Amino acid sequence: MMYLAQNYTKYPLWLTIDVEELEDANFGIQPKKKLHIDYAYLIDRWIGLCSKYDIHSTAFVLGSFAKKYPHLVRKLHEAGHEIASHGMYHELIYKIPFKEWKSQTIQAKKILEDLIGKEVRGYRSPSWTLPFEKKYYSTLRAMGFYYSSSYFPFKTYMYGNTIDKKEPFAIYTEHGKITEIPIPKYILPFSGGFYMRILPFWFIRYAMQKLINKGYKPIIYTHPYELLDNLFFKYIKDVKFDMAYILTFAHSANSLQRFKMLLEIYKDR
Ligand SMILES: [Zn+2]
């Protein structure tokens, strides 16, 4: 277990945040004007929320975000959150040539390591699009990644796999072992993003407890923009209202609230 995520311990859930800008979401939302989002405030909000419950998260930071807001990445690091990589530009991996993915991923890792002065060991692919193929895992391991959290056990039009995998599993490559930590599923994925916002909370709570009872440590994941209050209405005039808008923003007022409720449920365990 030594090469698993730095903050993958004790607490029954593994808290993760994918640190990217709202415009990076691959749903293709179309802003009518520049969206002003105060990322400094949102990162502080995350640090504050985690520290209230004395939990540290793993932050999968997008390279382009780190270039724009280096001080925020350092702040997360100094507050005890593990800095891991979310790739460079949030492109769907199957849409770019392998070589380009490789050079971008190397670049993104170096940006983070130069920023925090520490080795970056974890990787989560943009929109769960890492192909489940040995060549990608072997390349990640050669770059110096020890774990990935990119396996989505539910097939959607954009990403995902059909086979369910509940536990972290090792992939042996010619460069050594790399561990994949999959996203949890109980009938449906439920532990972050769109699913966490849309599904009824009783279901999320039930699914979470079911998996914990079986000895698993469910991942929960969020994004800085989900920590905004009333995101759905906040940008309704600034962004084209279409399916992309709904996928990105629907019920996002619930997101922070639900996170708090979950942290409250598991605070003493
Ligand atoms: Zn992302």
C-alpha cells in the first residue's frame, strides 16, 4: 500500500477534488462572456471545509490551472492536501494522439513538481478518459506515477468502462507496478460530479454505507466550481442554456451541502 495516495488513510472515504476551471469541463458549455470565478475563494473554502473535519484530500490539479494560479496550488500543498496530476488541458484522451498525451502529461507533472518541490505520484485523467490499455499505464509508470484514479466503471457517451471494479488493483508493466483506484459504483456511480448532484441523497448515503460495510473506501470527488452557492442560477444569463449547461450545472446548489452532510455522517469514524 505504500505507493497509494498520500491521504488515502484512516478516514472511511477518500476525498478528492479535481482542480480545474469551469470552462475546462468537457460538456462544451458556451459562455456568452468571460465568467468571473473567484478560485482563491473556492480553494479557501475547500481547505476550510476539510480542516473543519480534520481530513486531507488529494487534489488532482490540471496543468493549465497550475500555470494560472500557482499560489493556490502551493496553498493546497501547504495545507496538507496531496497534489496529484489531472493532466495538462482537460482534453478527452481518446481524441488526441498518444504522443501528444504523453508529452502533455510529462509537462503537467513537471509544472506541479516545480511548484511544490515534491514528487507527484498520482494521476487522474480528464473526464475519466484514460483508455484501459496497458500502454497508457506503462507510460504513466515510466513517468513516475505510482497510482491512477481514472477507471470509471460505468459506460457513458463520453467515458467509462463496462466492467465494474470495486477495489484498487495493480497493473504490472515493464516499468513496474502501478495501482488503479476505481470510482465506486452501486448500481450507478454516485460519489461525485453530475451523479452526486442529481441522485437523491438517501441513495448516495445508502450506497456509500453499503460499500463501506463491504470493506471498500469509496472515493468522493468534486470540483472547485461545485463549491459555489447556487451555480445553476448564478450563470444562467452568462452561458448558453442547453443540454451542456444542464449537465454541468444542474442542482449544483446541492453539491456543497451534500459534501458537508457526508463529512458530518463519517466525522467520528
Ligand atoms: Zn476534470
